[in-house]
Amino acid sequence: MQTVWLTGAEWLAVLRIGLGLWWLESWRHKDKKGWFERGTGIAWAADVAGKHKWPQVKKGFEAVVAPRPKLMAYVVVYAELALGLGLVVGFLTPVALVGGLLLNLLYLVLMIHDWAEQGQNAMMALISLVALLALSWQTWSLDSAIGLF
């Protein structure tokens, strides 16, 4: 494989780190007080799920998220932080990539009507898949440094 400036493995690390920074930005810009104290994030998602064109989405939301809104707010917000940190430093990278892929697919299904969100989630899911299948933790990662994976 020929590349410019960096090796192929290094470019994959750049892609992985960039995805991690994207997750960190998603975490950073969230109104944590709103999410944790007023329940704004879960309330917004409940509204979206309630109007969803696929009834399974509403049923799934009501079964999994609605009974525990405070816990789910923490899960969503801190999952984004954990994904970002894991990908940037390359720690438990395959786990972070699979987790991020699943979270993006959940967001993609929930936000099926919002084209702006669809582009972001589709691209993040694609990057996760490429970074996972190309073993992007081989370079510039704690996983590589300590011999994980």
C-alpha cells in the first residue's frame, strides 16, 4: 500500500483518533445540567420515539429507556465520553469501536427523520467499521504499547 506522508497504519490511527475527538466533542457540547437535572435529553428522545414511524422504536424506548430516564441519561453522556477517550488514546479500542458503532446505529434508527443527524451517524458508523476491520489500534495506541489485541 502506498500512502503520502504517513504509513497506512498511521493513517488508520489518525482516522481512529479523529473519530474519538468527534465523540469527545459530542460529549463536550451536551448540556449536562439539562441532561442530568432536568432530563432534557431523554425527554427529547422520548418525544422522537413517540412519533417514530416504526412502532418497534417506541415500544423499545418505553421498555428500556422510559422506566429509568436518569440512569439512561448518565449512560448516554458517559458512553460518549468513554468512547472518545478510548479511541483517542487507543485503549480497549475494539470494544470502543463496536460500542460506538452500536450507539451510532441506535441514534441512526431513532433519528430516521432528521437528515442532518443521519449524515453524522452514518459517517461515524462507517469510520467505526473501517477502523475496526483495519485493526486501527496497531499504531499510536495504548493497546499496541501494552500488547492488547
